[in-house]
Amino acid sequence: MANGQWFPPNWPERIRALADGTLEPVVPRRAATVMLLKDTGEGPVVHMLRRRASMAFAAGAYAYPGGGVDPRDDDHHVGWAGPTRAWWAERLGVDEAAAQAIVCAAVRETYEEAGVLLAGPTAETVVGDTTGPDWEADRAALVARELSFAQFLERRGLVLRSDLLGAWTRWITPEFESRRYDTWFFVAALPEGQRTRNASTEADRTVWIRPAEAAASYDRGELVMMPPTIATLRQLAPYGSAAEALAAAPARDLTPVLARARLEGDEVVLSWPGHDEFTQHVPTAPTGGAPA
């Protein structure tokens, strides 16, 4: 393949079904993902994980820690610091309950999948090392949904540090996909004293890599990624530090990016507005698989 772009092999069939009216789009589930950055002598690096080959969706693709909103993330008892829920609601384009849920999902999923917790005892502090057995027990309970994030914070005497996050972009899974997510991408810096680890059951490898290096590996076909991942890597590449990226986040446009499919002659043209590099031309007749 020319690069590492990935999409499901059943998309051509589903695109045709959507075009002829036989496919009813699935309502997307709210989700959040975090581009965790840390500074090095050669510039910032971002934490990425590789999805296991056994995964039904995007097997082998590189991505960031993230996942769907837990309905309990709307809980009004969540300890909170930083910009208010009203501020986040305006920034994310949702109501206050949804804003809290999305921000909570970003922090919770980063802890569940990378072992990094953007929370602290006070509005000015962040927890240190979170790798002890007691922390692991709580993390496992969160993953199993035996413990809500609000309960976890309360038990630990912590407040969520929403000021450590910067909303970066928003992508919605195409209407022809069976697993759909409305995903907000955030940037954050690795807190001092904490370290990442592969805590996800969905990943077989994690790396710290410079965004430009990851993008170059994608271009050579060495790293497989979905369009939102490579797009955000290219957007991060110009920044010389994690602080610079975070400072740029408030001005970022959060208009959702949603793939479109249109019929042109004997093919379907699949495109992502504002991201021409991902355009695909899919034959309308059934084929043996999806293009790379």
C-alpha cells in the first residue's frame, strides 16, 4: 500500500447500501481521546498504542488512549477544577452535562489505558506515581465499570484537573460504519512524576514518538492509522513543546469532521472535508476488499 491508511474492508458494501437507502445510520456514541505529550531534547513526543491484531476493528492500527463515555460520567458529584462546566459546554458545543461527561471520559480513559491521571488533591496539584497495587486495583475497577469515575475521585480525595486538557478537534465516524463515535480529541502534557504504561487490554504495544516521525512512518506504509490519527499527528508536528500545543488548543476549530460518500459514474468517492489526502475512490461493483 502507498501509505498506512486503514479502513474496514466492508465499507464499500456499506457505502453502496447507504447510497441506495437500504442502510440506516447508527447513532454515534460520544467518546474522547487524549494526545498525551512530553518534551524531549528533540521536541515533544506523543504517546500512542497499537491495537491488537485480534481486534475486530482497526486491528494493528496506531491510536491514542481513549474510549466511549460512561453514562455515569454525567454524575454531578465529580470533583472538578479548572474551567467551569459552562465554559467547557461552550467550547465543546454541547450542554453542561455532556461537557462534563466528555471531559471525564478523556481523563478516565487516559488513566485506564495509559495509567496517567490528570487529577490532584487540589486545583493546583497533580498526583504523582500511580503505579502501586492499590492504584492498579482502582484502575481495574474502573475498567470493569465496578467503580464510577466520580466514586474513584471521591475515594481518593481528588479533583479532576480540566485545566490540564486542551480541546483539539472533533471527528464523527462516517454514517456507513456500524461502530460510530462522536469523538473529541484533546491534548495534555504528561504530569511530572507520572509515567505511562500499557494498561489497555486492546493494545499490544505502546510508544513515545515524535509526531513528524510517526507521520513519516505512516507515509512509508510502516505504521497503520485511521484518518483522524494521522491528521492530528500532522497538526501537532509544528509545535516545539507540549506547552506550545496546549497554548494553541483554545483557538482550534471544533467543527466536526464527518466523511462523505457520493456517487460519481461507476464509483463512490469517499472524502473527509478539509482532509483531501484521505479521499478514496471505491468501485460501485462489489470487490474482493477495500483499497489501502
